[in-house]
Amino acid sequence: MSSIALAGNPNCGKTTLFNAFTNAKQHVGNWPGVTVEKKEGVVSFQGNKYVLVDLPGTYSLGAYSEDEIVARDYIIKENPSVVINVVDASNIERNLYLTIQMIEMGANVVIALNMIDEAKQKNIEIDIKALSEALGVPVIPTVASKAEGLSELIKTAVSVYDKPNTINVLNYGNELNQLISNVQSLLSPYNPKLEYPIEWIAVKLIENDAYISKAIQDQVDPQILQQIQELIDAYTEEVGFEPEISLVDRRYTHITDLLQNCMQKPELTMDTTSDKIDRIVTNKYFGIPIFAAIMFLLYELTFIVGAGMQDKLSEWFDLGGQWLSGQLEDMGANSFLVGFLNDGIIGGVGAVLTFVPLIAVMYFLIGLLEDSGYMARAAYVMDRLMRALGLHGKTFVSMIISTGCNVPGIMSTRTLDSKKDRMVAILVNPFISCGARLPIYVVFVAAFFSAYQGLILFSLYALGIVVALLFGKLFSSTIFKGEVSYFVMELPPYRLPSLKNVLLLMWEKASSFIKKAGRVILPFVIILWVLSIFPLSAEQYSDQTILGRIGGFVAPIFDPAGFGTWQASISLVCGIIAKETTVAVMGMAYSGVGEGTDLVSAIQQVFTPLSAMAFMVMSLLYTPCVATLAIIRKETNSWKWTIFSATYTFVVGYTAAILVYQIGGLLGFS
């Protein structure tokens, strides 16, 4: 099955277009960096099916970051039949830089001139026919969010499907053209075994592209590479600056020249609504306090709106468990079966599922912030603080993504250009509180801090960010010394959030939570339930069972932190499998504690407010889950850094929990 690729700048509407064509449900956000790996779907047209590939957003094909390499390699090596280049019509000058590069590399390009409605709102008039003639490729106006122009777009893409690819290197002027020609001549004997087009390689070598230089060094004689470098040095000496500057300047000059005959825009640019709002929310003095206030309000609303639904769902699970137990007992069912279903399944998995309403509410609110365009501002206002700590501003973007799950948060570090920045971001990312930790907080907040729900939740999320920033500073100053890269990020215009996009994000997170309860937590709880009743000579759910003995062996370690019970200890150990498992294990392990049948009542009998706070801090900071460790292994390609991450985070979490409990005790808290 042949393929069509979607390529373009970040936040230009590629994923929205992908979803519209394939009926997929990929996460769409009004901020850069949503897509960090290529995604595939199938689009049907006139009885034929085509593979549609959504590539990571990139401003150029310079391959400075992992996502740029993914996009560039797919276009060149996989050689898709058509590349639909999605261009933001309201910011066409910047977007066309990538277009020019793709045309140069010989891609079969069709332009989707997206967000044409926003361009019209800004009084920007674009002559579609003239633009198409100037670029030499088809141009189709679209509004992906409203599914406008999509039929014409796919029809055009299919119509040029079999068009042969041709390399169209730009006219860079006599001096640069001669340099490019000379480099091509030196490379021509090696053309058959080079994996990239020779004309394009010549331009990239002159552009000082380290990735291409490394890619061809084993195929080309070192003496030839030395001669190429001498040609580049001679040009630099002659004109007074590197040829890569001339290449970039000539591309932008070319874009400016062709747009003079294709586009009209107001000479005086009036302040937009986005500009007026940004003067306040991105103010260097008020930006961070406003961000903090917004996040505090988000967590407060999460409890206000979701707590009632969570209580009702918990009540239904309790009633369901009681009804099921009664029915089974009336039928003469074995007591082990009754205990398994009531204590193991409902007490374990049910305890986790009761938090779905809170998770849904929280991600609905986060979705509103994302789709409005505010999250990009949050990263922008944090940049000053990040740079002061020696961190790249995009590190905070990965932190924001990690509030949903640390796995995509770590994957999003692919947008960082330098290995140093990327490694620091990966290592500090596990401190950011993910959605899976939310059930742990909610249980303890309900038990001891019901009057301060939003404040406690906000404080925990803020603590995770603070610890991540402090260790980021430590790592960037010691293990990964080096110059911090500049942070460049486009601020998208504010938009009225799309209810579809927001509900999609909410469903994505809630359904993922439910699926994990079925795929991971249920099998794990079954195993733990068996361990909690054997040997049969021991009292069920006691410290004499296999599970109790394992927990009892670990428990003394946590005595200084105030929760040295076997139940708390085994819950933390199991939380390394998946953080949600902590609550599931607690729901089962504490089922025999006191007369209260619900987890909150049981926790109130064995914890104090101070030990509860220490436990939440431990849960926030200690070793990340197996899925996160697996993605750290994949992204770093190193077991050393994976083991280091698992170990140092445990030490940090353990130390912080002890400090909370011991200092709190000295201050008179209980």
C-alpha cells in the first residue's frame, strides 16, 4: 500500500488533518510538540486505500533534534509518493522555509494552505493560483478543524501520486551555485552507494549539516571530504562568512520575492486579542504567579466537580460488592471465591476505578488550557527560570506533557537539539506527577485533608516541579556540563477550545486509565490476592501470609518515614509496576483493618496526617513505574542511565519522606 506523508511546522494542523482523513483520535493541542513520532493511518479515496503518515512538526530539515531526523529520513529514505505540506496561511513566510527545503530534496509536494480562515481574519489575501505557479506545486486552501477543502486536497494528492520526483535545488547565485556544483563533482563517483540524493547532499555539506557529514563518512574517501571542506573554507575566506548563512539568507529572500506577487497583507499590524492577553499572562513579573494561580484553580475545580462523582461511584462499587457477596453466599459459594471477588477484584481494581471521574475532570480542564493556547505561554513564562537553572526552556514543555503520563513526556524530549539538554530532561522527568499518582493523593486527601483538597494537590505537583528543576540544575552543572541552547517557541494564537479536542483528550486519558486497570492491575491484583491468603494456616490479609511477610521484610526501611507497616510497604513496592497499583494493593491489603469497609476509613486508622503527607511525598518522588523506566532505556539506549534513574529517584523520595515526617514531628505536627 503506497503512502502519503503529512509534514509541516509544529502547530500547523497536521494532526487535525490526519484525524479528519483517517477517523483516528490522535491528541491535538494548540501548542507545538504534540506529535513527537510518526503515526500511521489509512485514508480511502475512490475505492483505493492509502497509508497516511503524520510526521513530527519541524521548522526545517536541519536534523538538529530527533523529531527533525524522523521527518527528514522518512521523506528521503521511505520516499512517500506524495508529501502533503501543511502550511499555516496566517504565518506563511515562516512556513514556506520548510516547503522550499522539501522541494529542494525532490519530494513530490502538495501544499495544504491551512487555517485560511485565520489569514482572512487578519486581512491577509493570498493568490492561490499565483502561489502554486511560483512554487511549482499544487496549493489547496483548507481549514482542517472544520473539514473544509479536504476532499479537494486528497483528490489533488492522488492525482499527482505517480509524478516522478525531481531534485530542484534553488538558484543561490553564481558563487554558491559554483560551490554546489564543485562539491557535486567530487561526490559523483560515489553516487550509486549514497542513500541521499547527491545534489541535496552537496547543499547539506555546505550547510555544515553534521548529521549528513557523519552519514556519508563511511562511503566517501576521507581525502574527498577534506577537499570539500577546503572548498567551503575557501568560500568562507572569500566572502567573509560561512556559506550556510548565505544559503539561509537566499531561501528567505526567495520566499519574500515570490510572496510579493502572491500575497497582500496590511502594512500596519494592529494588536490582536492574543497580543493584548499576552501582555498580562506573559509579563515577566506576573507570568509565573498567574500560571501558579491557574493551576491551583484547576486542581481545586478537579475536586469540586469530580469528588461527588467519585464518592457516588465508590458507593456503587461498595453496594455492588455487598450484593455480589450476598448472592454468592446464598448460592453456597466457596468463601475463597467470595473473598477473591469482593476483596481482590472489587476491593483492589474497584478502588482504582473509582478515581476515573476525577481523572476525567482534571484532563477536561487541562484540555481547555491546551486547546486555548495557554500551555505554550506557560512554557514561555518558565523559560527565564529554566535558563537561570541551566536548563533548556523546552524541558518545561516535556514536564507539562508528563502531568498526563511520564512516558510521552520523556518521548517529547526528542524536540531538544543537544544530547546534554535531552539527557537532563529525561532524568528529571520522573519527578513530575503523572495522572497515575492522582488516586494515591485523593485517598489520603479524603482521609486527612478534605478542607484543603486543591491546596494539597497543587503543592504536590509544585513540589515535583521544584525537585525536577533543582536536580536539573545539579545535573547540568556536574554530569552534563555544556552550553545551554536557546529556546525558540512559537506562541500560537488564542483560540476558543474545541469541545471535540478537549473531550478527545479527556477520553484518551480516562480510557487509558481504565485499560491499564484491566491489562496490568487486574492480573497483578489476582497474583497479590493469592499471596495474601497463603499459606492457608495464616489469617487472610495478615502479616503471616506470603504477601505480609514480603511487606514485613521491607517495612523497617520505612519506619523513619512514619509508614513502616507491611501494607504500606508492599503497596509502594508494587507501585513500581504501575503507580495505580499502589491504591489497588492498599484496597486489598487494608480490607481486614478495623470495621470500616472502605479504604479511606482503613487509612484513617493506621496513618496520621503527618505520615500520610510523608507517604504522598514518597509516592510523588520515588522510583518511576516500569513503563517509564522502559522508555528511559529506549530513549537513552543505556541500562546504566535506566538503573541510575530508578536508584537516585528512590533515594530522593525516601529522603524527602523522612525529612517531612521527622521535621514535621519536631515542629509538633502529628
